[in-house]
Amino acid sequence: MHHIFRHDVHLFSRLKDVLELPLPAAVEAVVLPNDLTETRPVERRVDTLLRLDSAKDGSLLLAIEAQGKKDPSKPASWAYYVSYLWTKYGLPTALLVVCQDRATAEWAARPVASGPAYMPTLSVQPIVVGPHNMPVITDPVKAGEDLALATLSAITHAGDPDIGAILKALSTALRDVPENVADPIIEFTAQGLSKRTAQDLWRTLVAVDLSFYKSYLSEEIRDEGRAEGRAEGQAEGRAEGQAEGRAQASAAAILLVLEQRGLDVPDDVRDRVNGCDDPDLLRSWLVRALTVSSAEEIFADE
């Protein structure tokens, strides 16, 4: 059934009317090797692969990719992943792409076909989650109802102007859960936030709100605080070094939030924040910094 196309390599072009397709008139056609076996191992890894089992609908595979920017070569890789998994496991295979900016999310969601427009043949159109469709969770109660969803919300909104309020809601929600539940959430959030400002803010919130936890990140932050305390001549012991480091981190977070929200920070506000060593007062200023309309308002009612 196929050899006739090899015998007359221009036959396909002459099927234009039969197939009712705008087939091009090939100037030249070349018979290529038909062996598609991989002659050497090619390493291809999908970021995460899950098998989801349902009593009603059976099983499906879910391939999950994290995409930080547009990459013209990715759709072909995604097509390979899906077709290979479909062939290997014989199960329906879906593709989910996680993005942190709207432009990349819109690019990833577009259908891409292996063939020309009139013969798409194999099309890839992932389901995409990103800042365009993920909820903005700024209520600690809502964040506590689904910590994983709140974490994904924070990660996908890393560049959002409200990232301070989003992370604050998550860190507040984590104060009420057991350490073994909070630890992975703390680490996943730290690793997923690709924006430097969001990363710094999360580290500070962990140091201030979750200082009683022993996670890798919180221990790392406390070590930095102790080092800063020693570098500045704080020789009164480990406890004082920790307190000094946390106070400096809190002050830096307050000023960072105000600046990232586009608010003017006068020198007297900056000096007052940097000169404060009361952790409870710094925490209240940090909470206010997320919503005030001017830097001076963080000192309201004091």
C-alpha cells in the first residue's frame, strides 16, 4: 500500500483534487531511510509524570512541565513526550504546563502542529496554569484550606504586584500547621519563586513568621542572621545574634515591600524601621506595609 509512493515520489502532490487539500507541487522528493530506531540512547526527561487512577474513568497519565520562558523547540519535545508515553503505557496522556508570566502562558497554550496547516497530523495543545488563570490568595484562612493550591498560586504569581500579600497569607497559614506539613511547603515555595524580590520576601517571612520551624530554609536564614550578628560585633551570644539577624531581615523586608509597591520611603521612615529591634512591632509594620497607601502609614496608631 505504500511502495507506490516510493516508486513515484511526485504521486502525493498529484492527489490534490482527490484529497481536496492545497498540496504543494514538489520540485524534488527524496526517499529517506525508513528505520526510526534510536541508534544510541537519547536522554529525554519530563519534569513530573503522574498516573491518575479513577474508579469511574480509568487511568490517565499527566506529564507536567515547568516553563519559564518561550522556547520554540519545546512543542516538538512535548509532542515526543506525549506520543512516547502513549506508546509505552497505552494510556490517555495529558500535558500540563506551569508558567509564571502571562506572555509565556499564552504562548504555551497555543496549539502547535507537526504538519502544515492543511494537514496538522499531530497537534500539541497543553493545559496551562499561570498568573492568567490561577487565583490570587491573600486571605490566610483561604490559604490554610488548601496549602498546595496556595503554594501554586504564590509560585505562578511571583511577578505580581500583590506577591507580598500572597506570601504573607501563606506564611500566616503555615503557623497553624504541624512542622512536617509546613516544611515541604516552605521549601517548594522557596524553590518555585524565580523572581529575586519574591524570593527575598519569602525568606524574610520564613525567618519572622516561621522562626520556630527547623526546615532547611529557615535554618539557612537563621545561620545568615547569626553570621550578620557576629560580623557587626554582636558578641553577647547566639541568642542575641539570632535576634539581631531576624530584626535586620524584618526591617529589610518592610522597606522592600514598600519600595516594590512603588511607595516613596523617606529617610526618617527608613531610619526608624532599621533602628527597631522589637520583633512584634516589626511584624505589625510588615503586615501594614502590604496594604498602606504611604510609607508613613505603617506607624499608624503608635
